[in-house]
Amino acid sequence: MPYLIITAFALGLIIKQFYHHHSRLRIIINTYIMYIGLPLIILIALMGSSQIDFGKITLISILFNICSTITFFVISSRMNIRNKKKASLFLCTAFGNIAYLGIPYSLLFFGNIGASISAIFAIVTAFFHFTLGVVLSSSFHDKKKMHLKEMINPIMIGMIVALIISQTGISIPNMIYDIAHFGTYLLLFVIGLTTTLRLPTKDYIAGITGKIIISPIIMILLLFLTGNVNNGYYSFIFLAMMPPAFSNIVLSINYGFDKEYTSKLISMTTILMIIVFTAASFLI
């Protein structure tokens, strides 16, 4: 898998240089990723959820999202940057790409149980992302009112439907598993299409620090306080480090946030993740 992830990302970078209409291709793939691929990867990850404590995992996911949202809202509000960038910084640090990147890497490092934990975590995070996340990020930049479609949207509906189907005991064809996993490579390909390689400036250091340092610290403290510091829950710390969710670009465009900052921060943190996690994969 690590080789395929690197290949998909690199292919996106190459096509961006030689195919001038790559933005059209990006729009088509984005639509598939958000509305079809995402529910599918949630569905297959939840097929083994009978082995886990659904209630406890949901509770930890809720508590983390509450703590993380409050922490990064306060940090973003105190940053000496434009309000549009504050909104983007908050979204990118508070809400990670738990589904498309968290699930496949959790499967690699923690097995089927890790993938199921990631799926539940992704659903809870999506709920906070499109409700409280939208409300708080919009408070930084109030030129456009909130839309109900951002709070109750096809992405959330698709994930909930996937959750329901996974609990019915229906057998899923192997082809569905292959299609779902292919979405991860499409996502990395699209990120490659949007990436401009350059050294991060101080504007991006705060976002990178938030994802790889502050977010996992919040999770470690939460697990410690709830008495869940054990091998079975190390995957939560891993999930807290996931790069910003790809849907933050859509929200930044819809609400007039700093879409360039959002896109570049996603690219930078994702590249960093690919390097670190690929190296770690050779040690397991």
C-alpha cells in the first residue's frame, strides 16, 4: 500500500505539470470521492465492528472532538492573521482526514479493529465538522450565512447509511472492497494535482504544529483521564495526527475562507504524513 500511495500522489504532481485542464479532472474525481467513495470506505471498515466496544469508542470520539474543537478555536482566534485565514486554520487543525487516510493506514498498522475504530471516529468527526465546525469557522468570517446543506449534507447521509448497512449483516462482494480502497489512491492523486512544492512559511507552521503535536497531545490526555491508555486504543492517538480533511477545501470555497491556505496546508501535512507513515510501515 505505501508504494501505491506514493505513486498516486506523484502521478498527480506529474499530470498537473503537463495537463493544462487538470482542474476539470479534479472536479470529477472530487465528486466521486465525496459522495460515493467516502460512504464505501466507511462501509467496509465497519464490517468488522462487532469485535469492538462501539459505545466506548463513540464516547472517546465525541469527547476528543469537543476538546479539539474548543482548543483550536481558541488558538485560531488568538492568531495575528486575517479572519479568512483564521477560519481555514481552525478547520484544518480541528478536523482531520479520518476516513480516507485514517482507515487504510489504521488497517495497515492496527488491523481490522483499527479500521473499525477509524470508521466510527470518522462519522463522529464528520458530525462535528459540518455542524459546530461550520458555525465556529463562520464566526471568523461572516460575509456568507451558513447553509443547511453544509450541516445536513449528502456526505453525512452517505456515512450514516453505510453505518446502518454495516450492522445488518449483509455480505459485501469483494469488488466493493477493491472499489472502496481505490478511493484512497484517487484522493492522493487529487492532492498531487493541487500541490505546489515549496518550503512552508511561518503561516503554515501553526497548522502543521496543530496537527502533528497539539492534536495527539489532546488525545493522549483524554485517554489518560478516561483510563483508556492501553494497546487497543493507541490507534486513537494515530488518528488524531491525520492531515486536514479534504472537505475543508469545499467549505473554504463555499464560505469565502482562505482556500489557497487550506489547500496548501492539506498538501503539506499530507506529504509529511506520507513520508513518516511510509517509513514506519517498513518497521512493522
